[in-house]
Amino acid sequence: MELERQSLAVLQQFGRTYRAYAAAFEQRIGHPLPRWRILFALYGHEGPIAQKPLADRVGMDPGALTRQLKTLQEMGWVDRMTSERDNRMTNVTLSALGREIVDQAMPRRSAFLQDVLANVTETTMHNLSKGLVQLEAGIADAVARTQAERDAA
């Protein structure tokens, strides 16, 4: 029971830490974290990318990605076009204006990350990463178990 209580406390802390990070990131960089993840993924990708692989790359639900992309397109930061080979597929590229926006934000991003990680040792980062991989595996196992139970019912 004590392990369960401690585990729940850690998971809640993880959520608080992520929310604090996302809020601080937006304040410092000037872009909400979900939007930035999309811009940064497109910035590092040559040429168009289909929305499904982009959703996988940024770890975002395809529906949420589509909503974000529509907003980014309205802002002129991304271009979206239907694939010539498959009209069910929409490809996305970072526009020239979007590239300029990311270029302007990159120094703020680097400075922010340096500030955030200034007091975190390499060992701590390694252990956190290892723990998060284990946590993600546990989540995947729990999801699979739940699905198997539903399928059996």
C-alpha cells in the first residue's frame, strides 16, 4: 500500500512538473508547447511530410494535430496540400514564414533548456530517462491488458 501511495505521488508530481514546464516554455519561447513540437518537427524535416507520420513524430492525436495545423496554416506558418498520389493524404511543410518564426525562437529555446537543466546532473538525467522508459512500458502494458480484457468480454 505504501508503494502504491508513493507511486501515485510520483505520477502526480510528474504531471505537475510537465504542466509547469509547458507554461514556462510558452512564457519564455512565446509558443504553446504542442504548437512548438509541430513547428520543430517540420523544421527538422526536409520536404513535405504526411500528417500521420507527423502525428507519430510529435506524439499527438491525429485529430488534435489537424486542429493545430489548421491554425498554423491560417497564421501562414505551414502549408498543407493534398497528396497528388493519394487524395486521402494531406502533406505538410513549414512555410518560409514558419521557418523564420522557428529561427527566431531557437536561441530562446536553447537558453530556456540551459536554464531548466542547469542544476540537473547527467546521472540524474540518465536515471530519469531510464525511469520514464520503464513507466511508458508499464502504461503500454496496462493499455494492452485493458484491451485484452475488453476483447475477452
